[in-house]
Amino acid sequence: SSAINAITGRLALARISKTPGRTQLINFFSLGTNQRLVDLPGYGFAKVPPAMQQHWHELMASYFEQRQSLTGLVVLMDSRHPLKDTDLQMLEWGSARRLSCHILLSKADKLTQSEGMKVIREVRAAVGEGVSVQLFSATSRRGVDEGRRFLDAALTQKNTPTA
């Protein structure tokens, strides 16, 4: 949620919690005429029962399958623990829909410069050429402009539904 607020430049668009996994529903934020940003449940680090994680998985699968207006996907990963199974699943859903996919490696302020470059190389190697990757920190504002450029580009794309 702090990433949403930083990238949109709106201090309180999304409610922020210190506890991962607080977003438990699909939240829509209007950014203008026919433009919405959607915050999906972040279940990678959420301490919730397996039944709730399964519910979120089914909710996400249905959302990606049925939502025809999607134009882009930003996957937020903790830069110290990237590429969890849930992160990879999100990228698979985005790829299946032929969405522009972008990874924000959050909490970059907690890494040294060499650690940051190493994690970028590892993540890029793992996800391949079709996904853009960047370091990001809402606290230090690192990568906010780059994240904003991806969002702006995704919001101006026309969605061509897949078969």
C-alpha cells in the first residue's frame, strides 16, 4: 500500500499497515476517467490460515481469468526475499493474459548497493526478458519515478482480450 501511495503521489490513497497481508480483498482506486489501480491481496508473507491463502489463490485466479480490462501487472516483492511461489504465480497469470509485467523489489533501502545489484540480476535471470525489474523503496523514494513511468504506460495501453 505504501508503494501505491508513493507511485501515485497520493499520501493516503491506500491504507498502510505494518503487518503483511492486511489487504484481504480486491481494492479498486480510481485514477481518472476509466483508469483504475487495483490492489490485490498480498498473501506472500501474510500470516493467515491455509484456508484463507487458498481462498486468495482462487480469488486471484478468477480475477485474472475474468477481468478483461487489465493492461498491466506490478508485482511487489520484498527485495530480501524475492520470487516466492505466490510471486511466480502472479507473473504466470500476467503472462497468460499477455500483460505488461513489472516487478518492484521493495525495501531496497535495506540493501547495500552490491546486494541490490545482485538481487536485480538474480530476479531478471529467473523471470526472463519479458518482465521489467527495479529496486524500490517507498521510504527513501528510490525507484518511484521508474515505477510511475511503468504505471503511466500501462494505463495508456489498450487491452486486447486474449482468446
